[in-house]
Amino acid sequence: MPEEDQIRPVNAAGDYIDGRVGIDDAHRRGVMHKGVWLHVLTLDNHLLLLRRSSSMATCAGGLSIVGEHSWLGESDERCARRALREELPGLAARAAASATASLHPLRAVPRWFLYDYPDDLRRDRALISEWLLTLSINGTQAQALLRQQAAEHAEASEMRFVSIAEYARRLLQESHSFCAPGLLPSALVDSVADVCHVLRTKGPAPEGCGAVLAWRRHDRLRGAETALQEDFDQERTHAPWHQPYSLASAPPLVPQPHTSASAPPPVPQPHPSASAPPLTSAGARGARPRAALRGPAAADAVRRQATRAAA
């Protein structure tokens, strides 16, 4: 088996242990391993979003981001740079030629992505390190570089730079169209919030950051945990969604005026899930909650709280 198809297992502390296992076998057996997520930010604050190919065994046609498994004993930074070089060669070459482009960890501590896919096709037990590539070109220029490599990318059928506002809208209103919809969109809300915090250190946050940061503040205030945890906990493994849920207490993307200070915001009703729209489309779809907002019980609790507040 080629080295690039093998990974080295890790323990619950995230330390490499002896042995090697094929990537497909690791997914079937739920072997703990390391990986990276690569977020790409342009000069005009657009983020890279991709659609997985219809030929993929898991999440065919789902929205996702660039990710890579760590090879045998590979460091997180080396894996991130390899992901950039292999998955985004045009952008990698441009970044290497630029004195202002940078690749840095998005967060200091990696987190566990624990997810069981439908039909036992895959069991992810991955310790994810997130990295942010900041480009010195705008979204249009970056998109042109992506078009040059589109035919070479077997795992993605579409790659597009979208504004943070559009990214946030898809995460909060179309979570069902993402890969691993019960967990990945929730995790990416935290990731985009971290990107927004980085941008706020340089100036005013772009449109869309307010909605993402409000969502995260809302969850923190009500004591909800983050989607991904720094400590391994098998009990926090997420299973696939099997039915639509309401976006129970999520703040709206665009703040709505209220007729009185005491009037509670409306609680959106559940919508049936649908196939993911094209990345170029802005059509509204149904919504599902973050991992901490689960099912009708959560919606009922919010309605009870709203009724008490109105009284």
C-alpha cells in the first residue's frame, strides 16, 4: 500500500502510537487519527467553499472545505502545507511567490471531529488542526487560479470563493446541504467566528461576521458546548440526521425590528431538507440547527421561554 494511503494512529491524548493503517480501513474501524482543515481567505474577505464530487463514497455532492489526513508521523504544519500544495496548487504557487501571503494555525489547540456516517460507510475519529491561508489577491483573482486546476481535482466538483455573509447564510440556513450535516456546519460556524476575530484585529469585521458571532455568543450564554471538543469523548460521537429540525433559537442573519421591547423574536418552523443548491445560487432553503440544538424538544423549550418573556 502506498505511503500516502496510510496513516499512523493516535491515542486519546492525540499522541502518535506505533503502527500504521490504511485510510479506508481507519474510517471503517473508527481508528483515531490526525488531520487538518484548511481555510482560505482572500484580500477582500472571501472564503473558499467546495462541493464534493458525486463519485465520492461519502457526502457525494455535499458542501465542505479542504481537508487532509496526516501521513505517518507528519506534523500538523507539514500536513497543512501538503494539503495546500496538493489540493490547491495554483493558490499554493501564488502564495509562495507573495511576501504578504501567510499560513498560520486558526486555533491553538486541535479538536476532535467524531461522526458516524449513514450505513456504516465511515466512522470519523479525527483530531483536527485548523489552518488559515491568507492570500494577497482578491476573490476574483483567486477564483481564476482555481479554474485552471478544476479539471485536475477528483474529489471536488466545484470550488468557489464566497463572501463571509454568503458562507454564514449557508451555514445557518442550509446546514443540511453540507457534508456531515449533524456536525460539520456547527463546527464551521466556530471556525468562521475565529476568522472574524482575526479580521477584527485588523479593522471592521465584514458583513456576515455579526451573524456568526451573535450565534456563538447566544450558545455560550445559554451554556451550550462548542461543536468540537479538545478532549476525546466517545459519548459525543454524532450520528447522521434522519429528519428535519427547526432552527429553534438561532439569531437571524439580518436583525429584524420588533414592535415592542418585550416582544420575542419569531421561532422559525421546520422545513424539509433538499438537495444542495449550486454554490452560485443564493436561493433560500430549509434549516437545521447546530449540534447543541436538537430536535423538537429544543424548539418547545424556546417557545416556552418566549411565552414567559412575552407575559
